[in-house]
Amino acid sequence: MNTHMDIRPINILLVDDSETDVLLTREALADAKIRNHMDVVHDGEEALKFLRRQDPYKSKMRPDLVLLDLNMPKKDGREVLKEIKSDPKLKTLPVVILTTSKAEEDIARSYAYHANCYVTKPVDYEQFSVVVRSIESFWLSVVTFPPHL
């Protein structure tokens, strides 16, 4: 198990068009004892530009973990996940679906497109905070990330 003292900060990319959810996620992660850095983009097109280090994201570090909402403008999370997992340079990147959708079709499709896990966002602030801290606890404390290729 990793401890926060022996690992470099974790880079997280949050892809979410809800400013409220972005603020709640930042707040929950800020309380963490694990060092992390979070970048945010608000639609699927920007997410893919970020991950492919295209303008205006050329200087950004590749994230260790992507938190991806499904329901977004321009290019939705389903399309983004499919592109990430079919891109040889990105397919090993862990992607956590973090969405309000409880639809069985969305869950099944996300796993078919090789999401690493699917988490439904609670609407209650306290529960949302618990969910984000649980993601943080598992993905940032327990998991060993693949090397950046």
C-alpha cells in the first residue's frame, strides 16, 4: 500500500460541466492527506485535447487518473471513454466514471468501453463528499498506476 509520504503527487483530470460538482470535488480532495493536483475541463472535446496535449494544454502533465462525467456538451463522456480506451497512447490511463446516471445501459456501455469503475454521484453534499473521499482513498492510496508511456 502506498503512503502519502512515499509517492509523488497524483495528477487528476476532472471532466465535468457542472461547476457545483467541480467545487464539491475540489473541496473533498482538498481535505485529503494525499498530495494531489487536479486539472478541470468542462466538455469532452477539451478532455481529449488535454489528454493528447494539444493547444492550449501542451504544457500539462498527463494525468494519473481521469474522473469522467457522462452527460456533457459537445462530446459526451461515453464518446470520450471510447476514444481514450481505443487510443494506444491513452488506453492504460485509469478512468473512473463519476456521473449522476444510474441507467443500466450507461453502466453496461461504460464497462464495455473499459471504464475502470463506475460511480454514481449522490445529490446530497455529505454523501457526495463521502463518495469522492472513497475514490480518493482507493485510487490514490491503494492503486499502483501504470507508467506514463
